[in-house]
Amino acid sequence: MSVIELCVGGQKFTTTKTTLLKNVCLFQKMAEIKNHNSTMCMFIDRSPAHFDSILNFMRDGEIDFPDAILECRRLRREAVYYELEELVKNCDVEIAKREANINAKNSEDTNSPAASQRLDTLSASDQPVITEVPETPRLPGNGSLSLLEIRDAPSNESIGNQMRTPEIGNTVTTEKV
């Protein structure tokens, strides 16, 4: 059994040549370059953040996805780099499921009676009114974007916009001058 040490972004991982060669991937190409039976060390200039998940997937074909959808996307990016097609497909399915859940939740949130009541309350006051803009474009990489328009309550004049990307928690507000 040939033991292989991998240095991924400065962090060391140890596995066997058999594990690395189980899947048709980048490691087969690397093994062809260093084809000998002694203990060898390969340096890979990538972040080690998801490599333990990658290596465990190569060992047993199972994956425990990270909690955050952004981390799932990063894991997918690493799977693409290592040419692990099956893991890329699994990531695509998981990301699609999570996006569907997020979109369903966002739809429930904006269409709920409580949301309508909040908008009615705001409309009756001098507070700005925030409404969701239909047909909001999709972000590159399958991210979702929620675009809201902010209107002055008394005049109903548009006074700004707010963009939200729920997957990563960013909110950007712009005001018209």
C-alpha cells in the first residue's frame, strides 16, 4: 500500500494511492507523473477549507454538505478543480434544493398576511414603503437577488432601492438624490 502525503494550501493530508485512484480525476494525472511506490508528497496550491470533505468523498462516496449554501458552492468549485464529476453533480442537486427552499420561503414571507399587514401599516404612515420588484434578475452562479423599491408614503415617489442576496446575507440600499 502506497501512502501519499498531500500538502493542500499548506495543510497536510495523508491518504493512500488507492483512494486517490478510485475516481477518475485530477489525482490520476498527478499519480502518472509521480509513478513510484515510495511515500511521496504532492503540493496542491488550493485552499484546504473543503479538502477533508473532498478526500472523504473519494474514500467512501458520501458527502456531508456544509450548512451554508455559499460553502456548498465553494465545495462545488473545489470538486470542479479536482475533476470529481460525481461530487459536482451531488453539489448541483444540493444547491438547487436549497435555492428552491430559499425561494419558497421568500415567496411565503412576501405573500403572507403578516407581510401585507406590515405594508398596509407602513402605507398609512409617513414611513417609506418598501415593495418587492417583480421579475428580479438571477445572479450569476445561480444566486438569488431580491430587489425592493422604497417609496415615500405621502407622495408615493420612488426614493431608493434595496437589493438583498439571502444566500450570503448582503443588503445594499441606494437612495435617489
